[in-house]
Amino acid sequence: MGSRGHIGIVQSTSGTPIYLYTHWAGHEVQHILAEGLKKAKEAGRIDDETYATRIIFDTLTGCVGGTTGYGIHIGEPAGDNEYEIPTVFFGSNGAMVVYADRLYSVGDFIEKFGMVTT
């Protein structure tokens, strides 16, 4: 069962859409999108597509992030990046991660970079 649905977003930097998926709230994606857009507009972030996209995602998932601090960028990464970018590739042979010019299996990446708790 479920109520599957998507919210599609195409940012100006890429013609590639990203789809935010919901398994349970497909019947209300139009309302969720409207609420996310309202939050982004009220926060002055409607013209900052990376923040607006993340605010829409938060609205879909119920996360309670603020209106700054995180974003979702489609296409080429933002020019102000300061660190290596780990990238997950999903394919027919499973997921792989490329980071710092090295290819990792998901398990190897988790083992090497997973959080250490004491």
C-alpha cells in the first residue's frame, strides 16, 4: 500500500531534475510543496534555490531545519566548496562512493569514515 508521490525540482544551474520522493504522502504533495515554498519565501530564500530546495525537502520529511545552514544543489557543485566531495553512484552492481580520487564500496566507506563513538 502507501501513497507514493514526488516533488520535482529543476534548478537554474542544471536541466537535470531532482525528485523528492514520499512513500506515504503522495496524495498531498501539492500542499507540501506549497507549504515549503511559503516557508522559503517568508524566510527570504525563495530566490536561493539551494536553500529553497532544502526547505521544501524539510517540509516533505518533517525535519525542522532552519532557513540557513544547509542546501540541496543540483548539477555542478556550488563554487564556494572548500573540501573534497564524496559522491555516491548507484548502479546495477550496487552503490559505490568516490572520494578523494578513490573508489570505495559502501561497506569500505562506512568502515573508513563512519563516526567513532566512545
